[in-house]
Amino acid sequence: NSAVRQLAPLSAAVSVAAVTNGASNLAGAIAPGEVVALYGTGLGGVQQVLFNGTAGSLLYATSGQVAAVTPYGVTGGSVQVTAEGGGASAAPVTVLVTATAPGVFTTDGSGRGQAAALNQDTSVNSAAAPAAPGSVLSLFVTGEGQTSPAGVDGKPAAAPLPQPVAAVSVTIGGVPAQVQYAGGAPGIIAGVMQVNVTVPLGALGVVPVVVTVG
């Protein structure tokens, strides 16, 4: 629901201490459509996360962490983010807004270590199941910003799959990797981008992956 809501009364029992990229777990400016994680206290009863009064799609809520998708309508230099539930609202925090703020999802959700990636045979990429050089690897990213067709808050990706307006490039082991596809992941909520790349022939072992958007 993207309707602008009236904030509930502020309560010290609910607080937001940080807003981070839901994939990289890093704080900083957020982009329209980005999956974000809010850290704080008393968040287990949160029913909505508001961005300048507009509700983002809520993904989950625990006592110390909430995840939501930034509405595509968020624009301007900054946005007030707050969490609300049970008739109480956390004090808003100010977060800068930028065109793109990419982060790559990881297997343990920490934003570090092993990327949450699928090999060409759809097996989960790992030390036990590495991607073969020359094969296609699928990465999952958020923070790609505006898309074409325009992103619809809360909508699972379906044809025509939205693709980012900004250019996407990838390096694997410091070597440019050919991007075969960058856009919506079928069936997954808008704000999560799938990037299919060809693994460079020289890439072997455990290597860093860098996704650049814009």
C-alpha cells in the first residue's frame, strides 16, 4: 500500500537506530526500490515502514530488525524513515536518497562472504559447487534504482521484466564479466534484481565479485 499515512504517536518503546542496504548491510544513501533493513528495538510488532509517510512493502519484522522495500516514488535529497505498529511509532531517522545504491545479497544475509549466486545448472554457488569459467552465473542485487517499465511497489516481477535505467557492469576477480541479463527476477518482489554474467575464463578459486550500477 503506497498511500500516505498519518503517523501514530511516538513511543520510546519503538526505536530505529540504523537503516542499511538489505543486501550489503551497509548504511548510507538509499535508492528508490531498494530493499532496506532497519535495526533498532521493539520492532517485533511493526506493521509498516514509512518513507516520508508513504508505506513501503514490509518483508519481515523481528524484535531487533525489520526489512522493507523503499517506495519507487521516493525522490529528493533525503527521506524520513520510521517504523510503526501497535499504535506506536518510532522517531523518524533521516536517510539520504540517491539514484542507485547497489548491494549484492549473500548466503548468510550478513552482506559479507559468499554471494547468494546460482550456477548455470541452478545449483547454489559454493566452494563445493564452483562456477565453471565460461558458464553463466546469476547474482541477486538490490538498490538498482528506477527501472523500465517503471517499478511497481510490492509487485512480483513478471513479463515484461523491469530492467534498470542505469547501466550495469560486473567484474569477477577484477576481470570484466559479460552481462547477459540484468533485471527483475521472475516471481520475486520488485526491488530485487537478477544479474546473469559469464564467468571470465581466467577466474579460478575464491574471487571477489563487484556489481556496479550507474
